[in-house]
Amino acid sequence: QAEEELKEACARQALQLQEMGRRERLLRADVGQAKEQLKSFKSRVMQVCSPAAAGAAGKAVTEQQVIEKVKNISEESQKSHEREKCLQEELNSRLSKEKEVSESVDVFKKSLCKLQ
């Protein structure tokens, strides 16, 4: 009986090892695919940013230049969003004041009409 249990345990472990091997192969394939996608993305970014990062046609562009350009664009975008938020708040404030003035004018008009 002990021998039978040992055989079953060995069989289970063999199945587990096979499953682990299958998962490892899938993970390796996924990693390889991710590397290719990253390489392709990097290549596209370099192509798109190359003229802007170099500042002139014909110059070789380093990855660092592209990274700096992307950082600059990101920072500019962030500043634009912050400025947009400030302007929206200012607009809302002015609209609120305009509404108050409009309501005051309406009250004034009604009072004027009553006086006439």
C-alpha cells in the first residue's frame, strides 16, 4: 500500500512538473513577445521623435535625447492641464459673478418698474 501511495505521489509530482514546464514555456513566449513589442514601440518612438529631438535633419538621435523630448512634452502637457484647470476655475468664478450681477440688475429693473 505504501508503495502504491508513493507511486501515486510520484505521478502527481510528474504531472505538476509537466504543468510547471508548460507554464514556463508560455511565460517565456510571452516575455519574448513583450520584448518584440517593446522593441517595435521604441523604434516607432525614435522615428516619430527623431527630427524633433535632433533639432535638424541628418543628425543621429540618441535614446537619451528622445527620452528628454518625451519628458519635455509630458511636462508641457501637465502644465497645459494645470493652466486649463486654472482658466476653467477663473471662468466659473466670472460666470458666477456675472450671474449675481444679472440677478441684481433684474431686481433693480423690477424695483424701477414698481417705482414708475
